[in-house]
Amino acid sequence: SLSLSLSLSLSSSSSPILPPSPISLLSTHGRMDVVNQLVAQGQFRVLKVPLGFIKVLQWFFAIFAFSTCGSYSGMFRMAVECKNRTESDLSIEVEFEYPFRLHQVYFDAPTCKGEDKERLFLIGDYSSSAEFFVTIGVFAFLYSTAAITIYVLFFEKYKENNKGPLIDLGVTAVFAFMWLVSSAAWAKGLSDVKTATDPDKVITLITACDSEGNSCREVHDPVMSGLNTSVAFGFINLVLWVGNLWFVFKETGIIAPFMRAPPPQEKAAAPDAYGQQGAYEQDPYASNQGGYQPDYSQQGYNQDAEYGQGAPTSFANQM
């Protein structure tokens, strides 16, 4: 039996390890080839320019915006001390959460009249502004994901005939406006939620707190830091989408004709330095002097003829 167990253990330990299936190797190899091809072609470079980099920021901040608002849940606590201490309730917890339909949130408070309790509801319904804000955040996240995919994989087709940039410009303008409206609406809605969930305000709804001898106080305030952050992320998204309008507009090519450089002006031909210098250095009186010089030989000939003709005449007269 001992030899049989040893042989079985040796056979099990010496069993060959099966290699991975060819299908898994091909699928993994194919994915790596696609990634390597994209990196080699420089498709991810578009994420380094403002057009793609801002889109990545929009993707991240859209997630932060709708997640901080949509996943919120809060609680506050109050205490009611009756004249008869046995009827008191020192820990009344009120929980509320997104989408902030506070008129459906209730709690039970003592009446300080025996064991009876009264059911009270909070005031207000602020679901419309909260849901609108979260919806814009989700759709902005989805559009940013699709835009980044198109930038990386189909950027040449995106720029073809300017259809892609024009559609991108229109959608970006719509989301910029929606972020403005939704962020402002949710900021107002959050202010109302804070007022409706303030323990000092809720205490005024309890009937027993109006009777003498009874005292009511707040024990714990709700933590609203997450909701405050969601409003901040909403306005950050507004800035990002408005700023991205310019970079998407540049891709449309509409402004290209207005940004063309003026045609270069033709420079005047350089003057022939030697020819011009020679022309200017000519003596302007040279030609005049040549024409002004008198013909001395002719003048002397005329004078001699005059004297020669006059001498015989005067001599004849003297004779």
C-alpha cells in the first residue's frame, strides 16, 4: 500500500503542465497588436493637445460631478426631553438621500403625553434639480467617452469634410449651456435641502417642543461636504466645456480664411551700384564745355584776312 501511494503521488506530481490554449494566446496577441499599432501610429498624441486633453478632463470631472451627488446619503439627529423623563427620546435619527424627495422622509417624535408618538414628514421635494444635474453629468461622461474613442481611432475621418468638428462644436455648446443651467439649479436646490434638513428648523415641527417643561435640541448636523463638492464640480465642468468650444471651433476650419497671412510683397530690384555710381559721378559740365569752346583757328583766320584787306586800301588812299 505504501508503494502504491508513493507511485500515485509521483505520477500526479510528474504530470505535464498543459500550455495555454491557442485561442487565448491569439486573443491576447491580437489585443497587444492593436495597442502597439495605435501607439506606433501616434494615435494617442491627440490626447496631448488641448482638444483631446480637455476632453479627458471633462470625462473625469463628469464622473466626480454625478457620483458625488447621486451617491449621497445623510443623517441628522435630535433629542426631545419631556417633563416626564420616561417619555423622552434623546436620539431621533432622520435619514435622507438622493434624489431628495424630502416630503417622503418621516420620523416619529414623542408627544410627551404618555407613550404616544406622532409621525412627522420633512418639507420639500428637490428631486428635479438633483436628477437633472446627475443626468447631465452621466450624458457628459458618455459623450466624452465616445469623443475620446473617435479622436484616438478615427481622427482622420473626424476631420473629413469638417462634419465631425461641426457636430462636436454643436454638442459641446449644448453641454456647456446645460452645465450652466443644471449647476445653477442644483446650487439653489442644495441651499433648499440644507434649510429643510437643518435640525433647528425640523424641531419646530415637533408639537411637544412648544409645551412648557419640554426641551428639544439638535444632536448631530448632516454632513453636506459631498454635496458642496458636487456643485463645485458642476461649475468646473462648465468652465471646461466653455473653454473647449474654442479648440473645437478651430478644428472646423471656419476661421481659417481669416487667419491667412498676407501675401509677401515683392521687393524692388536692387540698383546696379556700379552703374548708378558711375552715372552720378559724371561731370555735368563736360558736354557743355566741349560745345562752348571757341574756334580760335577760325577767329584768327578772319582777323588776318581783315587786316590783310584793310592795309592796301589805306595805302592807296594815302597815295
